[in-house]
Amino acid sequence: MLWSSASSLLSSKGSSKKIKTLGSLGIEKSCSGRLAVTPIPLMAGSPLLPVVSIFIFVFQFITVSYSVPFVVLYGISDRCSNQGVSKFIELLSNWSGSKGYCIEIGDGAWDSWVMPLQEQTEIACDKVKKIEELSDGYNIVGLSQGSLIGRGIIEFCEGGPPVKNYVSLAGPHAGIASIPFCGSGLLCIILDSLIKSKVYSDYVQAHLAPSNYLKIPTDIFAYLKGCTFLPKLNNELPNKRNATYKERFSSLQNLVLIMFEHDMVLVPRETSWFGYYPDGKFSPVLPPQQTALYVQDWIGLKTLDDAGKVKYISVPGNHLEISQSVMKKYILPYLEASRKGMTAEFSSY
């Protein structure tokens, strides 16, 4: 290939006669693919040949490994300074050699419960746009509720840097049929009182983040009318489907969906894969490929899947109970990348 390229180059520079002259000087293709110069003995009585400097280009293929930065979006009741989140980012950064950023939203734990997800997504969008290191592209790792915010960045963030790989751990992508258990503290008492109210009312939607992705199968009409975030994110609204959301989401290089086999927080746990109940029933749980979102390809999930870019992964453990071995096996490969490049060196003879 190199010899053919060189011949073409020489042909473009002069006539066939010139090419023959170069051949008579002994330029030939070596086994290594380099252009080499073979000395030709002088004929007796011939004048001394002038010294000719020939520049030889040597092409080398080298593999350059590189990593792109990543951001982590934590789940409900969490914050960037919590040990679990900071250790998670530290391990992934050390293993991949890439810089990891935690996107803090509001004051963390409190706002993760009471700030509407649309507002949380807008804050996250503004933050990723301000991180200069992300400008050439980055990866997202979403934890539980943070997975929805991560997907909101991909679909909604105007002018944001491109997202390459998106890894979701226990993300409630198709919705949840019940609000996650909170506890017995003052915050939970307040939240419980909101849950007992009409969950699709304007007030609850504005003050209880999980209500923004609560999808009651037997009340789909109220869900589509009153739920303020998930119907938009999943392009479910019949007269308001946005082709841009589908275009942006289907542009991902890889979509990694991790479900925890014993998850008792997400109901159903298959929502981590976009699986959910059929409209009007609480059983059975449909696999993602049988849902309207997938079949009609509202957000590009089928497009990604058909291209082999979706990884459906099931791991042991309860909600977000993840081991280092699982992190290395299923997350780390999507925070690393390698590419082949070609360099050219030249020497003179």
C-alpha cells in the first residue's frame, strides 16, 4: 500500500520517464514497508554521480490510549460529600485514569427530595456546560434518581457538551409504581403527608421529586396530564413528541443499563431496563422490547438496541449495592477508550 501510494505521488509530480530514473537509482520497497535506498555501483570511467539527498518518509501506526472525563449524578438522599459517592468516583478515576466530577444539585439530600426534577436537570445542565474539561465530550454515570437527571441532560440540555457513554445504575427509567421508602425523621413525616395528597397535583409535583416519575399503571390519564417530568423525558405525550430528544439520546455510543436483582426500592426493578407494567394493570412486568416506548421508538431506545449499543446488565444485590468487581467489569470499560493514530517520520540519505 505504501509503495503504491509512493508511486502515485511520484507520478503526480512528474512524467513516467522520471519514475524510471528513480527506479534506476535503486529505490525499492523493503519488507518492513519502508522506502529504502539500495546503492548502485559506479561504472568504470563514468563521472562521479552527484550526491543526492532523498527524504524517506517512514509511517508508523501507534495506538494511543486516552480517557475522557466523566460526571456522576448521585441518587436521592445523597450528596457529593458523602463517603459512598466520593469513594465511588475516586475508584473509577483511579482505575480509568480519567477525571471524575460529581455534580452537586442544591444542598444535596434535602433538595434531592423536594426540588422538581426539571429544575434539578437545569442546574446540572448549567454545571456541565461550565466545566471546560467536558467541552470535547464526556461520559455520564447516573445513580438511581440521578440516572433520570443524567438522561435529562442528554435530551434537554441545549448547547451542552456531547455525551459519549451513559451508564445507569438502578435508574427508574420507565417510572415507579410507589414512592421509595423514606424513613421516620421529620423530613419523611413531611414527605409522607405529601404522598397521601393527590400525587399528580401541581403542589405535590412542585414539592416532591419522586412524584415526577411516579407512574401509576391504573391511572395513566392522570399521569400523562399531571406528571411534570417523566412523560416529557420519555416522549410519551401524544401531541408533544419531540424528535430532538430522540435524536440526542440515540446518538450515544453506548447505553449501559444495570439492574440489581434484589432491588426493593424500585417497583418494579425492571424499570432499570425500561421494563414496566402494561397500562391499566400491575402485572405482568413487560420487558423493554414489549413496551410502547420501545416498539414505537419514542426516545431512540430501539434504534440504539438495533445498533447493538444497549447493554442490559443484571447484577446481584439490593438497590445500589455494588461491588468493586462489578464496577470494574461493567462500568470501567465505558470510561476508557483507545484509538489508533498514524505518525510520519522522515530521514534523509
